[in-house]
Amino acid sequence: MGESTAGDPASAAAEAMAAAGGWRRAGVAGAAIGVVAAGAAAGVALERLTVGRGMRRKARLALDATGPYGALRGTPGRAVADDGTDLYYEVDDVEPGPEVPRRRRIFGRRRPAPLTVVFCHGYCLNQDSWHFQRAALRGAVRTVHWDQRSHGRSGRGFDQAEGIPVTIDQLGRDLKAVLDAAVPEGPVVLVGHSMGGMTVMALAGHYPEFIRERVAGIALVGTSAGKLGEVNYGLPVAGVNAIRRFLPGVLKALGSQVELVEWGRRATADLFAGLIKRYSFSSRDVDPSVARFAERMIESTPIDVVAEFYPAFQEHDKAEALAAFQNLPVLVLAGEEDLVTPSSHSEAIAELLPGAELVLVPDAGHLVMLEHPETVTDRLSELLARTGATSGTAGRMQRSVRG
């Protein structure tokens, strides 16, 4: 973080904005960072706002107070990454039923460990982004939900605090630390959205033996195996190329002016919300509570974290690591209108994994698991049934998903 300006905060902010060209320019800078936080680039056109700013602010507060999303909690746990970063996770255990023996020993032998589904979230999100899937599977199958470093309840990346850039490879090692702590035995199904899917690929690249010995299935949702530098985010190619050249340096500079940029982002809250909706969803009738839920997750990510993660995506290339998934049940799912990791990237993954199930969801954007939760949960339930879960567990999963 940059040094704070001495004296009155308002005066300091005014001086900083004047140096930057005025409040309007600072606000636009904050809004541009909001686009990056949503996984996109600046330059989207928005419809003219017709509702008063005060009314919109009251609406956001009402949605924050009543929205039920992100309230699910499990048994907390902590893992430690190889650089000392504290990683937070939660476990939702299976509720014993008549077909699940309560005793851990059968005929003198220890009952095998249950299948565990591990959910990995995306950039500028947190474990709560899987709210609907967590709610549907709760009690039917053991699940682990964790926050990536510097996100959610996990600690600030230790190496990043020392100025070392984050990499997707590091995230793969983080996932291994969480698996060792939360799932020391038994079969695992790995589910990753966007950056979370890249994390799963990085795990495979580093620990192919773990994939062979422990992983029973893979779900890659709205993600990419590489070539993210070619994505145009639905904008004119020339403009995107210009942004791409300057954005890393701009982000680095803004990352050192956290207070100023966060002020600008708050000052342009309405524009920020519109950008998040544009790059997160495709449907026009998205539940306002869901849209606000996504906005809260993204806006909670500090600008310096946004800045330090962004370069890792340009370097991401894990196409070769996909070979580790060749003989596993694999679900590859994406929204057809995803502007952040276009569905063509999911199609490219499926081409490298001929046995994978490819699902492209119509009228869906990047946060497809929030926009069309029933579709994602149904497909995930079918994947879990294909992993060899016992018929009793599979049956309870289906009943849970169906309601």
C-alpha cells in the first residue's frame, strides 16, 4: 500500500485528484479498476441512469440487509501455503442417513473415506460464489470451500506482501495445501470456476500423481487453459490492444494509491455496478439480489490485490496439464455469452479432452453458476454420479438438487 497523505483526508484526496486531472478522472480510474475486478477491460457503454442516486443507494442497502446469499457457513479450517500464507477453508460434512453407517468400522475394517467435492472460486470472488451449489449439495455429499490467497477470509499473500508476483502455479500449490489439510484421504472431485479452474490445472501440472491416485472427477466452469491475452472482452480490438499495453503499468501505479482508487470506485458506485452486471451476467432479468451479491464480492477485493493478480492471467498456459484429466469424468461448462473467458476457451479445453462433457449454457455470462444455478448444479450432480459414488449417495444428491 502507498503512504497516506498527512493532514485532512478530504483535502489530501482533493489534492491527489487535482493532480490526476480532477474528480471525474479519478472516478473513471476507479471505475476502470472495477472492470478489471470483474475480469474485463474498460470502455463499456452504459444506458443512461434515470433513478436518483439516493434511491439507488437505499436499494443497495436494502439488498445487502435482506439478501440471503453468501450466508452459508461450515466447519472452519486453516491450511498454510508453502510461502507461509494462511489459507481459510470450510467443510460441509455428509448428514448420516439410513444407507450411511454411523460406525467407522464394518466387520473390523475401517469404512472408506467419503468422496469430497472441493470448490475453487475465481478472481475477485470468494468461496461464497458457489452459494447455490453449496446449498443444493449440503448434507448429501462432503464439500470443501476455500478462499484463494488474498481473497475472502484467507490471509494476504505472504510473498506478494514482499513484492513477489503471484502466479497460477502458486495457486495450484495453495490448492494442494488445502487438500492435504481438509481432505487427507478419500476420493476428490475438483470444481473450479475461472481462476479456480486454472488453479485446478496448475495442481495437475505440479502433482499429476495426486490426480491419478485421488481425483475421481473434474468440473471446469467458465475457465481457460491459456491465450487470455487474445480476449477482447466484447470491445473493439484496437482499443483492447491499447488497454492491454498500458494496463499492467496503470494497475501497478494505482495499486500503490489504494485509498485514492477506492475513493474513486465508491464515488462511481453506479457505474461500477453496471460494469459488473455487464461482465458477469447475460440475462436481462437477473435477480437484483444476485447481482448485488456479485457486486459485493467483487468490490470487497482491494485494488492492490486486483493489481498483483492481473499479470498472472496473461502468462497462464496450462494446456499440457489437461492431459492428466484424460481418463477421468470431466465436465466443461461455460456461458455462451461469457465476455471474460469466452465459451470458445471451454470448447478448446473439450477438444483436448475428447471424453469430456461440454455444456454451453444459453443466455449466460461469466458468473453462470449464479445466473443459471439449476443448470450448473444439475450438471455437477450428474458428474458426481458418474464418479462412482455409491448409489445411496448419488440418490441423496439427486434428491437434494431437485429440491
